[in-house]
Amino acid sequence: MMMDMSKAWRAARCEGFTLIEVLVALFILAIALAAVMRNLTGAITTTGALRDRTLALWVAENRLARVEAIVHWPPLGRRHTKAREDGRRFRVVTKVVTTPLPEIRRVRITVRRARRPQVLMRLVGFVRKP
């Protein structure tokens, strides 16, 4: 009878994982999940920045199209305006300067998010005298 219990105890011991094995597996899983979370956070941040830059590009292109579409020669100087795209507010600076060709003016558009100093987009175009 003693032999039967000893065999049963050995058989039961060989069927499962030890506490140390489970803890090591959980530790490895925790490290892997932490790395995945760090990568996801970086991807989310990058996606937000790309969205802001894309919206800023659209704002700049719209401003340049407006300058090109007007029938009057754009005045020289700097003009500060505001724009809204997809629920976000932007500050737009349009700077018109002369070029070596008297019938062409250079238009530089700089777009920033409202209340933020970082430039999201710069766009340069040229306008011909109407």
C-alpha cells in the first residue's frame, strides 16, 4: 500500500507546473506586454502628429489657393489669420515678398496649431501679376 501512494504522489507531481515556472512565465509575459504597450503609445503619438501635419498642409494649400484665386495683386507684407480644420484651430502667417522678376511674387505660408509655437507646415508658392 505504501508503494501505491508513492507512485500516485510521483504521478501527481509530474503532471503540473511548479510555482516557480508559473512566476517565470508571468514575468516574461509582463515584459513582453510592457514592450507592446510602449510601441502602441509611440504609434498613437505618431498618428496624432501625422494627422496634425496633414491638416496643416490642407490649411496651407487652401490659403495659397485663395491667394492665387484673387483678382488683385497680393499686397507685400505679412498677414496673420486663423483657420479651422477638422475641429482644430490653426494660426496662419502669409508673407508676400518680391522676386527678381517684377511680375511674380513669392508667397510663404506658415501654419501652427493655436497656442503652440511649433511650426507644422511651411508652404511656398508664386503668384503671377493678373
